Amino acid sequence: MKDKITQIHKEYIPNSKQVFWEFQKEIERINQLSGWLPTEADLESKWFIPAKIALVHSEVSELLEGVRNKDHDNQLEEIADIFIRLFDLCSNMKIYDIPIWIENKIQKNEKRSFKHDGKTV
């Protein structure tokens, strides 16, 4: 399994960096057109980023409902919403190198022991 993950990593991660950046920029563009681009006051508020994190959480909860209801189309839509919210969060936090962090985390996880030494989930 690790060999397959390594192969996927080598094939897709280099190209995904550009795709991630393009998605993030497109979400920023749509947010600007829709009036959701944050103001300086928003960015200075101590509650702005926690509120954005809560929005990610709300999409994860909606995904759980889709799973409970066995609604596959809804599940896919909610997974897309999660990614959109995460890209938006990264933009608001001025994080534009998240693919590099993902790549590093994949490499770190690949070195972990089987089921992290006994975890069940």
C-alpha cells in the first residue's frame, strides 16, 4: 500500500500545486464578486478566523448528514464545500503554500507505523 501511495504522490503532487493555487485564486475572485472578500476590520477581528474555522466545521457536519442519509450526491457536494471553505480559510490567513505543507505531511504520514501502533480509527 505504501508503494502505491508513494507512486500517487510522485505523479499527482507536483501538478496539484498549480491546481490548488488556481482554485484558491478562483475562490478569492468569486468571493470578491459576491461581497465576501474580508475587509481590513474583518481581518483584524479576533473572531474572524475562528468564524471561518466554524464554517469549515459546519460543512463537515453537513457531510455527516449526507452520509447518515446515504445521499451520495449530497456527500460529494459537501466535500466540495469543505475544500472551498478550506481554500477560503487559507486565503484569509495568507497561506498560499498549502500544497507544500500537504506534501510534507503526506511524506511524514508515509513513515508512520501500521495504524500508528494500534489506533482503531
